[in-house]
Amino acid sequence: MLIEQARGALKRVYGYDSFRKGQEDIISGIMNGRDTLAILPTGGGKSICYQIPAMLLPGTSLVISPLISLMKDQVDALRRVGVSAAYLNSSLGAAEYREVMRSAMQGEYKLLYVAPERLDAPMFQSLSEQLAIPLIAIDEAHCVSQWGHDFRPSYRQLAGWIARMTNRPLVAAFTATATNEVAIDISEMLRLRDPSVFVTGFARPNLSLSVVTGADKKKFLERFISERKDQSGIIYAATRKEVENVYELLTRRGIQAGKYHGGLSDAERAQTQEKFRFDDIRVMVATNAFGMGIDKPNVRYVLHWQMTSDIESYYQEAGRAGRDGEESECILLFEPADMQVQRFLIEQGTGDTDRKSIQLSKLHTMMNYSRTQRCLQQFIVDYFGETGVEACGKCSSCLDKSEPVNRTDEAKMALSCVGRMKGRFGVTMVAKVLKGSRDKRLLEFGLDRLSTYGLMRHLPEKEIADWLYWLVSEGYLKLSEGQYPVVSLTANALPVLEGRELIMQRVRATVKQTANLDTGAASPLFEALKQWRKEKAAAEGVPPFMLFFDATLREIANAQPRSVEQLLSVKGIGAAKADKYGEGLLELIHSFGGESTASHDVEAKPIISNKRASTEETPSHLLTLELFQAGQETDNIAKARGMSKVTIEGHLIRCGDEGHELDWSRIIPAEYEQQIAEAIHEIGIEKLRPIKDALPEEISYFAIHGVISKYRLKG
Ligand code: ADP
């Protein structure tokens, strides 16, 4: 019964047909009065797990979250679907704060989001005395554990306050990253009462994970981005300086990028983040300061310029790709020397010895991830204690079909050199010896007299150092702890040196394109829908994803619904959105309809009854044509008719397709006509994106459609 209500809300409010893995169980647990600890991967749909119970339970539920901009997005999104919600955090001015508090006290909200820093004992006290609070949902619950990677002292106080509330509400804790240890800690620290624990698995099937080793990073990046022109992505770099460098590299190439790091002012950062959310810039180059609170669902790739210090951080950052469930890529550019940088940062850090040794061991695991030949998804879920996950089949390890190369000879050279240097030097010096360098210090130590001196002189010194790091990650060598780690043999080296064990290595020099990525499959209608969404969103002052996700637009483009009822069956369209945008969407779909708008079973009512759109006798696209022929430009027509520009463009193309006279020179810039025609000839018209990408940026889809229509290329 309860779950029926929840299903009803899922469809009515969010427009989704079915629950995702775990959601139903979690919601029924909460509705049946159980404290809950739920561990769901990023993008797994945690919010719905507490939002639906909050809607159904009487009173106001509290949501504790450290993510300020995420709160705003969620509250905006809830209001758009007709649920009363508000937030209290430091972004509010004093007057706004008081106003929200006042309304909250009167029980006006179903959900009240609160930042933990804003909470104090008296506030809890007065809220709990005046309000019916059925549920407290604690998001990012791993922040309560100091074993986690993101400990926040303000979370520690929560448990005490909750315990002292007059009527202790249900407590449901949510997180995406928690090892077993952290999960137990969360439960204890929050004093959950006999909680139902749900772990739905850490795997993110829509992510393709890759590690790229030994690439020329700059060249790699340029190519990578140029192949993904229209996609949103984040590039994480370890330091501010690197962020600046990468940012400059991209902007010099004319790519619209933004930068984000701790050295910029709050205003600059906020502005760049907004631009990114609104799709005004496609690529964000950032340190890990850019993170908490990014809830942009259509991030198509996250590229790490350097490795992170642990798997938790990596997976959390990489996991910002593909929250909307669409295929996305996570690429780690790995250079063994990055390990040194991270190690240095840990050594210089403020933690005590215990903390540092936990961090160093996490760093080693990260290094192993960067080196492993196992399925990368398996490696990660394994780390979080989950077993039995099948190989993903699309990470760089799974796709790596290269035959392992026998590198036993080189291994023997390196190992015996390390042995002779008696654990007194670091990797760099060993590499110099193998290279046969004339380095001053090397000569002072007389290392040029070793029998291994110059044994690998045919290789670049950097490659030798990489080779040594590989032997470390495979466990044949070890690095000491401390600021200047020295390298020495492990017990595993002996069988190799004695010729009893072979060393095989897969060499992955080149970068493989990951599987299944939708890089060029955009249909014209999909492109038009995106453009329409962007204009609408800009007019409303919200990011495009607030209106619809790409997946929803893609489904609309495929299904081409012709009525509000049909629109409602599209995933991601609930009653509120259909009400607000249905008419505009149907109009746009119609303008792309061509001959498929045959009269049978087409419920064209919403379009015909569209007061702005058409008179009884003249179809909408012909009205547009009249205005166009009267000399009006598309911008003006759009304004005059209260429609988006892409709709108007769609009308004109449709007129062209139907054989109406059009002044094509106003649609297709004369100087490009030939070039567009050639590109179409070469690429074909199945997909427009590759054509667009092959042409100068200033050529619009409209012009391309124009050429197709003018020359009747549709077949
Ligand atoms: P998390 O907080 O776990 O990272 P979110 O709650 O932000 O994930 O959900 C990720 C996305 O998945 C959101 O856009 C959400 O609307 C969508 N989503 C959640 N549950 C479902 C569902 N049952 N069906 C379809 N989409 C869903």
C-alpha cells in the first residue's frame, strides 16, 4: 500500500516509471519506520529515496547536506515539480534566512534542507518543539567518519542533537562512498537505531574507466577535446599552476573553458561554476576545490590530469560524470612521477603519523589502480568491499587486447642495479645509473663504476624511471616512506634475478577510444530540442538540465510524441513539466514532423489550439514562411511568434522540404554552400554532428539543414 503510494509519486512528480535498484526497498524501509543506512553509487538516485517519503509522511522532513549549491538545485527542482521545499545555509542573507525560518516554523515545507554548520542545539530544540519532523535524512553521511576521506567535524554533533529531540524522528543516512569500516563508523557515530542497511553496489555501468600511461598529455588532451566538441567535461589537475596551464592550453586552441581553484575569488569561482551549469562553457579545468556541490547531470567526461591521492577521491571526482545515467568517460592520465608529488603532499601535510600512514597506504592502492591490468571497475568495487561484480568489458583494461611482452631481461637489469645501490638512493638516481648519465652527484658517489652503469642507455631516462615505478607497483621493488624515498628490492625480486620467474608486461602506449560513447549520434530534432531547452532555460535563469536531461530529450527525439498524453509517457516528464513545457515541445516536434504528421492517430489538438501558433486555416510553419518572405529574420519571427528560434528554423526547413519557394541565400551563407555540400557528400546525412564538426564553427545546423533541403538530399 505504502509502496503503491510511493510508485504513484514517482510517476506523477518525477515522471519515472520504475524505481532503480534499491530505491523501493529503501523507501519502504523508511515508510515502515526503520532507521536506514543506504550506500548507493553517485547517480544511483539517493535523493528520491528521501524525497518521496518526505512527501508522503506528515510534517516537515529535514535534509542535512554539506553541499550548498546542490541544495539550491534540489530545492529549485522540487519546486518545479510542485513540492514545497526550502533551504537554510550560508548563502542566504539575514532577512531571507528569517523568512525561511518563519515559514518553516509554520510547517509550510515538506522538505527543509539545512547545512550542518547552520545547525546548533537551540535550533534543533525549537524546530523539534514546534514542528512535526517525521524524518531526518543525512546526505553525504561519510562526512561523519574520520576514516572517510572527507571528515567534517560539524557532522559529529548531529547525533547528540537528534538524540535530545523531544520526538526523535527517523534517521536515514546516505552516502556513495563508504568502505565497510566507514559504514560501521557512520552507523555508530549517528547512533542509528537498528538500521536497515542497503548497499546497492558501487559499480557505475554507464562509466567507461580508462588509465592512460605514457601519453603526451597535451597532445592527448587536444585530440580528446576536439573529438568531443559539444560535450561537457571536467578536467581535474592537482595544483593551481597546472590548472592555469591546462586552461591556457585550451583557450589558446579556441576552446571555451573555465578555471576553478582556491586562488580565485569567490565571485570568479561562482561565476565560472554558473557558466558551466548553464552550458555556456563546456570544459571546466579545476583542482579538487571544484567538487562539493556539482550536480550537473550531463557531464560526459571527467579527465584527471594527474592521479589523486586515493581511490575514494578518484571515484568521487570521476563519478561526477554521467549522473544522468548516460554513457560517460573517466580518464586518468597517469605518470609514475605523480606518485612522488602526492607522497610529498602527504608528508608535508598536517596529519599525525597514523593519519599519514593511512594516507600513504591509500596512495599505494591508487598507484596500483593506475597500473593494474585487471578490470578497472572491478578493482574499484573490490576496494569498497564488494565482490562478484563481472568485468565491465569497456574499461581500458578490458579493452586492452595487446599481447603481454616479455620484459624479463630489462627487469633483471633494473633489479640488479637497485640491488647494487644497496637501498641508499631514490628512483631518479637508479634511472640515471642505468642510463649512464654523467650527473655530478652520480660521479661523486662513484656510481659510474657499477657493473649496471649504462645498461639501459638506449632508453630515455624518464622511461627507465617509469619502468622502475612499474616494478614497484608490481611488488618487485619497494619505496621507503619519508620525504626522500629510497628504492630497494623485495623478496619477490629474487626469483626473477635467479631466472625462475618471467616478467610479462602489457604495453599500453596508445589511447583507446572507449566504447559506446554517443559522440555523433545526435539527430536534428535532438539538436533542436537542446537548443530550445537552452533558450528556455536562459529565459528562466536556470541551467538547462533543470528543465530536462539529455536522456529525456533524446527519448523525445526518438519517440516524437504528438500529444500531452504521449509526452507524459516519456521518462523524466511528470505532470508539472508537461503542463509547463508540453505545448512548446509539441510545437517543436511538429515543426520537424515532415510527412510523418499524417492525420491518423495524431492528436494534434495542443498544436492547433495553440493560440499563438496558428489560425484555423494556415498551418504554423506557413505563417512563419509568410513572415520570412516578408523579409523578417528568424530572430524577429521567433520573438514575434513567442517561439524559440530553432522552432522557427524547423518551420522553414519543413517548408523547403515541402517544396515551397525559399530564398536559400538567407539560410545558407553563399561562401560556405560548396563546403557544406562537400562535407555532406563525404560524410553522408545519417548523422549531422560529424558534418557540423567537419566544418568551421560558425556554420550552423540551420545552414546544414538548408543545404540538405535545398538539394533534396534526404533521399
Ligand atoms: P545521487 O544523489 O545518488 O548521486 P540523484 O538523486 O541525484 O543521485 O539521482 C541521479 C539522477 O537519477 C537524477 O537525475 C534523478 O532524477 C534520476 N533518477 C533517480 N531515480 C530514478 C528512477 N527511478 N528512474 C529514472 N531516473 C531516476
